[in-house]
Amino acid sequence: MSKSATMKSGASMRKTARHHAVKSGFSGKTKFAVGAGALILVLGGLVVAARPGPATNSPTAVELVRASAASNSSSRLTATQTKFSFGPISMASGKVKHRYPITNAGTEPVLIRKLYTSCMCTTAALVKDGKAGEAFGMPGHTPIPTINVPIKPGEQAFVEVVFDPAAHGPAGVGPIERVVTLENNGGQPLELEFAALVSP
């Protein structure tokens, strides 16, 4: 083999080796970019999926239509008392309770869908036929399932609220206001409020 053929062959081999190195380096960069992009998408999806829902559940379009249709019917959930004050209470004295009477003032059954509170220091339970149901708290801190409890026309039930003044620790002193919400198919949610003046 001549010297010039050997040089051409060596140059060709170096060129081929560089081409493979560049090609494989480009492939590696492309693979890295695609892998990094996929990882970002997966992590972004997990972050979005793990976000807690809002404190107040927004109704869907279907629920709004149903609520509108229900409010045009003659089912209506009312409370003889929507506001209550415990007055001055002490953390040292422990939890306090109050029952709100609620009534279906319409001629069609009302379905209580959900019951929840505005703060983790408060729980609320539906009391019907003398039996208390499960106590529910604040969305995001405890599960708030759909309960679908019917209240017949003219029937009375109670919402038993339990407030723990020590739930927020020493910083929880002073005036407080909390809300209990009953979502129902009879129209707007029914809100029951209470206040207290908390001391250590």
C-alpha cells in the first residue's frame, strides 16, 4: 500500500470516527433532553394532581343546573337560628357544643349532600331521629364525603357543632367566628355561624 493511500485511509478513519463521535454525542444530548423534558412533565403532573382542592368546593355546571331546578321546586331547607354566640369561653374548660334546629319548609324532600366547617377547630354532625351521624370538619383537613341524607317535608333535624377553643393553642385567644355549611339540593347552601370570645 502506498504512503498516500495509507494517509487517505487514516484520514478517512479519523473522519469516520469524528462523525460517529459527533453523531453519538448528538444522540446522547437528544436523549438527555427528551428524558429531562419527560421528567419535568411527569413532576409537573404530580404537583398539579397533589394540589389540595379549594376550601369551598365549586359546583360543576351540572350541579348548578340541578340546584337551579331544585330551587324552582318546593323543597327548602331552613334554620330557625343561623347565628349563635357562646360568649366568653376558656380553653381550660374544654370543648363547647351547640345544636342548630333545621327544617324542610317545603313540600318536597331535601337531600343534604355535604356538611363541613370553616376551621379545623370545629366539627359538625347531622342529628336525625335522635341519632347523630358522623362528625365532619374542614375540607382539606378531613375527608368531606357526600352523605345524601334526606329530610322530608316538615321534618326537623339538628346540626350539632363542637368547637375546641384549645385547637389553635395559645395564639387562639380573642374573638372568633366560624361557619358550618350544609350543601343541599334545595337551593343555596345553608350556613350556620357562631362566635365566641376565647380566653386561656
